[in-house]
Amino acid sequence: MEVMELYVELQKRLGRQEWWPTKSNNEKEEILIGAILTQQTKWENVEKAIDNLMRNDLLSLSGIANASTKRLEELIKPCGFSKLKAKRLKQVAKLILKQYSSLEELLKLPLDSARKTLLALPGIGYETCDAVLLYAGNKPIFVVDRYTHRIFVRLGLWKGRYNYERLRKFVEAKLPKKLAIYKEFHALIDEFAKRICTANPKCESCFLRKRCKAFKEERRK
């Protein structure tokens, strides 16, 4: 199976995902906030935190920058690690507003410059950074994660340990450089990993099992 074949099959079976899910008119900043909140937690927990921020008119960088850390901790508690994430949110909000006046201005930078700037912010790693660039900035960069690695290894598309940059460049080299494909494929991979190709895979209900290296190897035992 080739990478593009996987994309086509996942979309056929799972349907369009239409990521990144947002609830406000302030989509770009909501995506950044959500990308930080979703670190080490499930998205349904992030939604609860986002709803709390919305109800209190704090779903923006300016709102977060001006809110007390204690108040933020209370509102984002559903997504876990609230003290650390509240601290990171305030740091990121203040730095972006100080240096660029808004996230939108930062995202007007060329891809490499915007990526370098985001990666320099506290608590922003490759995955969070690239999710913001792709979904908020409409920059052509693919987002990989542990789910991508899990699925690609099991299908036989990737060998070796997880390495974010190597895996990202590998996937990009196999796909047309189109934003719509980048956005949908990442979402589809995550959905497939959560529903079927879980840590303990549900192979008997998997539509890819006949083409899966791990499934075939398991059957030979």
C-alpha cells in the first residue's frame, strides 16, 4: 500500500473530517489555543475547556493575556495539566501580542520564518506548531504524530522509531502538495487510530487488515 492509497481508502471509509473544529469567529486564535490544550489529553476534554473560555469571553490571546493565571487554571481544568497549560497559554499570548500584535500577523510570515517563530515559544513543539501553521495559517506543512507512526509501522509504510521531522518529510514526499489533502489526511489518520487502529488494534473490524503487515504477521504465529 502506498501513502496516497491509504489517504483515498481512509476518506472513502471514514468520510470527510473537516478539521480543525472551531466554535467561534476567532478561528485562528482558537486553533492555537486548542492545539496547546490538546497536548496529552483527549479532544472531548479540550472542547469542555474551550466552552468554558468562550462563556467567559476569554477565547482569544488578548483575553488570556489579561486573565489571571488562577482563573485560567479553573476554566481549562477539564483538559488536565491546567497549571502548566495556563502558564503556557499566558506566555504564548503575551509574546505573540508583544512581537506581532496578533497571531494573524505572525502567520503572514513565510512558512519557514513562521515555523521558527512558533517553535521558539514555550510549550510549542513540532506537532503543535505545524497544526497551527496548517489549520490556522493555511501553510503547506503536514502534521504527523504518534498515531501516524503507529499506523504506518503496522501497515509497513515506515520502519524504525518515531522521528517527527523524518516522518513528516517522508509523508510530504508521497503526497501532492495540497492543503486540502494535508488537512484531511492528518484528521483521517487520527480518527482511524482512535476508532480502529488503537493501542490494542481492532483488527477483525479493520477494512485494511488484508493489506496490513502487522495483521499478516500476527496470523502467521
